[in-house]
Amino acid sequence: MAVVDHVDESIIELLTRDARMPFSEMARVLGRSTSLIKRRVEAMRESGVIPGFTIAADPSRFEGTEAVVEIFCRGNVSTTELRTLLGGLDGVVTAVSVAGAADAVVILRAPNNEALGEIVETLRASSRIERTRTSIVLDRLAH
Amino acid sequence: MAVVDHVDESIIELLTRDARMPFSEMARVLGRSTSLIKRRVEAMRESGVIPGFTIAADPSRFEGTEAVVEIFCRGNVSTTELRTLLGGLDGVVTAVSVAGAADAVVILRAPNNEALGEIVETLRASSRIERTRTSIVLDRLAH
DNA sequence: GCTGAAAGCCTTGACCC
DNA sequence: GGGTCAAGGCTTTCAGC
């Protein structure tokens, strides 16, 4: 199990805000040496704490549609099953299992409403899913 | 409106895969000069095509709690108001306004359940928000 | 609009505590 | 685990086309 201490947390915070920030600048901000920052980042990448660096919000939002889909399962469906179910699905931006009214919440993205509809159809076709509740994203408020 | 040509698209593709890729390397891959790459990236950041660079998937799975919060507003609340409301809030990973049952969906992250509770409390304190519906994230299924 | 070159900064890796 | 330092690479800027 990866252990993440206070320095690692600070690094993650900085990189989340700007993944291109130079190690040397992080070192200055955190009052540590550049090589330490480098080693920590490398260690976190290897252990999977930091899976990679990417563009903050996907530029595809300039075209296409997004939706938040709540998934209600039939009976008890394991996390593994959910993962398999969603793994083969196109357009999944984020998917989490939750404790609440729904069993899982998925954020989908597609080129247009029609394509989005097809993805939701695919989901509904599963015998393990009882119903879904879709909200179309109108606007991005943060991040 | 921002115009994105073929070079810009290639840059976005490379940066999506690795936001820390050096400009000089992108220049080699794309057969262009380093200065061109730099200027294009700067232009895209300014125009908002690239909002920023961050860590690919969030590290929260190692510590802390996440929650999906649906927000139901009192009467009509504009996107601008929602943005202001959520702008001052800690732990906001993603926030979108939606067409559906709720008015907005927010994904929150906090060090623990207590801190998460406080953030939701802050939200509820707003006179513009009628009620919220919180689902705690149990597991990350994708991304 | 794009390139190329020079100066300075950053990263890297070996070495030491 | 953490710091220092030198070599080489990267970024940045701007003259030139």
C-alpha cells in the first residue's frame, strides 16, 4: 500500500493546479530540494498514486454533450461486475459506485445527444441494471 | 470562437497523453519548431481551449472521501450565481449545471467524512439552495 | 506566421550525509 | 530519507524572413 505523507500531498496539490510546474519551483514553494521533489513524483508515478498528467478539462466540451447518469441495479451487483459492465462502454469520463439512492454514478460524454442516447440504451440493456436517471449537462461550473 | 487547426489538435492529443511532455519533444514528433509549439500552447491556454494541466486521475483513492452532491435550487438561479456559489467552496472536483431533476451536480473531495460534511453544510447554508442530495463514493469504477 | 540561435533555467543522476 | 552539484537538455525570447 502506498504511503503518502505531507510532502507528497503538497506536491499532488501543486500538480493538480498546474501539472507543468517545474520541480524546481515546487521545491522553492515547499522549501525542499529539487531532487527530493523529483524522486517523490517518480515514486508516486510508479506506485500509481499519480497515474499521469493530462489536460485539466477535456477540450471536447467545445463540441458534444455530457450527461450525469445514475444507475440503479437489480439486486446486489458487485463492484467487479459494475466495473466490467462499464469497462466496455464508450464515452465514460468518470464512474463511481456510491452509497445513497443510486448504486453508481457515471459521467458520460458523446459527440451529440443521439450518441449519448445510444450509450444509455446500451446500459439499460443490461439485465443487472434496473433503471437509470439521466441529467444532461448544460454548463461546466468548475474545473 | 477559438479556431483549432490540425497542429493544435495534434498538440492537444500529445498533451492529453502526457501534459509534461517537453515542447521540444512535441516539436520533434510533429516536425515543427519548438517556438511554434510554445506559442500554440500559450494561445490555446489563453483562449480557454486548454484550461490547464493536471494529474490524470485523482489520487483521492488513497486517502479521503468523495461524494456526489446533487443541488436543488430555490427558484431560478443563474449559471453565474451557481459559479460564484461554488467558486468559494473547498474540495470541488467537478461541478456542472444540469437539465434533469437537480439543478447542478458537484463532485466533492475531502480528507474525511467530517470535512465532507462541513462542505455540504456550507452549501446548504446558502439561501439560494433549497436542498441537496449526497451520495458517498464507495469505489472508483473507471477513470 | 514561422524558424533558428543564444542565454538562462530546469532536469537529471551520481555522490554524500 | 534527504541534500549538493555539474553536465546536458529545455524553455524563452527575439532578430530575421
